Amino acid sequence: MNKTVRTCALALMTVAFITGLARPSGAQAPKFEAPILVTSCGQSIAPIMIKVFLQKLQVEFEVNALASADDLLAKKQAGKPFKTLIVTMGASLKGMGAAGIDIDDELERTAALIAAARKEGVKIIGAHIEGLKRRAQGAAAGDTTDEQSIDAVAPLADLLLLNKEGNSDGRFSVIAKAKGIPLVEVEKNVDLITELGKLFPK
């Protein structure tokens, strides 16, 4: 192999390597449509955070932390069906307590909601944007509610949207690879505005 050919080959390998590093996990991210229903599996504050970003993007959405399958169907019957469901992952014992529910109630509600969304052709985004503080690493001893929330949502999502810190152990990457789910990570939550803008182009 002469020097020119070797140099070109090395350059192509370098480009391929860099491109591979930049490529999100899983399949190519699909485009999503509004109206959007935002809810929580675990009653954390994440839906309120998502609300702020969607307001800035001026897309049509509703936030209902306790959204049910009936809410999804009622919107369809009213003639303006939701096109996308964003379910935030991560449990708050305080939030669930204030709502008068426990993690079993949340898992049951979320399962029924996701099943209804699938049946109606509503795309699903699983979002974990609160970092490690909303993971079991920061939970009280024996509290697995955060991880149960992730298990209930992440494997069933059409796309995973994450604060990178919350995936520092590769938990979401493993799920994304196993299920062929596109995974989008941000270093800081302010960058979610850009990523949500790409997912919901006008």
C-alpha cells in the first residue's frame, strides 16, 4: 500500500470512528407530531420541566401527571387526538404521597396508558431528565421505585430522551441497544429545547 492510499484509508477510518461516536444509540430517531400528552411514571417534577421547554417551542401539548388511558381516548373522541405521549421516568415518594398513590398504582396506570397509546398509533417518548438524583443511587435503602419506573417505560418507548448524567451507568444504553430504540442524550437540560425542536419540527 503506497503512502497516498494509506493516508486516505487512515482518514476514512478516522471519519468512520468519529461518526460512530456521534451516532445515537439504536435506530434513527423518528419525527414526532403534536398534540403532545406529557405525564409521569412516578410523580416527579419532570413533566413541569418538559412543559417549560415545550412552551418555548410553541407546540401544542397538555400536562397531566395522572393521565389515564381514558384521557387518551377522550381526546380522540373529541376529534383532536394526541399524536405523541411523553412519559417521564423516575419516582418521587413525596409526589406519589401527595397524589395519594403508590408505585404499584403508577405502574398499573402507566401500563394501561402505554397500551392504549400503542393501540391508537400514538408515538411514545420515554424521558429521564433529572440525572442521578432521580435514580436509585440517590434513593433511600431498599427504595427501587425509580428503577421500577424505568423498567415500565423505557423498553416500550419509540425514543429515549435523557440527561446524560442519568445514564452514567449505561442503564438506558443497554435497553436502547436491546430493543433497537433511538437514544438522545443532552449534557444540560437547557439543550432539551434544541433536541425537542428536532423531534417536533414545524
